[in-house]
Amino acid sequence: MSVRERVQVGRSPIHGKGVFARRRLRKGGYIGTFEGRPTRSDGIYVLWVFDEDEREVGVEGRNELRFLNHSVVPNAEFLGLDLHATRNIQPGHEVTIHYGEAWEADD
């Protein structure tokens, strides 16, 4: 099943666009993979992850997951570039992640 079958982009009450569940997403379940091109520059749709050698690498998002919004109580998290639900997410609910400690400091 593709990421588009699991989620859709829509208007978010958090900020601009957001990612919303199309179907029930079960706790621990795979939602999708953040797809894009490698980058060394930070930007609005850049996800920073650690590679196998524990180096931080950026990926400039090109699919629906680039519209994930921040929450202090997220319902999903990335394991590498793969997004998984941290609790059950009902259809129509926004899928959120925690942007990290640096983001909290900027709030």
C-alpha cells in the first residue's frame, strides 16, 4: 500500500497544510517513507536523519510527508526515513511528529 493510500494532504489547524490519515493507522504501523533528494542546506521541507555511520544527513521532501506538522504530543515518529504511528490514528486525524529539541527552543 502506498503512502497516498494511507494519508492525504489537507488544510491544517496547526499550520498551513498537514498530513491526515485516510484510514485507521495502527500503533507501530508503517505509514510511509520520506522521499526526496539529499541536501546539505536546511529548509522548510528538509528532514534531518542519521545514516548508518551516525552522520546527520538532510533530505529535501518531495512527497506528502513533507507537510507533516509539529506537535509536542506527536502521534508518529521517523525511524530513519520511515514514518511509523506511535499510537492509533483514526481517519481524518492529523498525523504529527516532534521536530526535535532545537525546534522547542525556537518556539
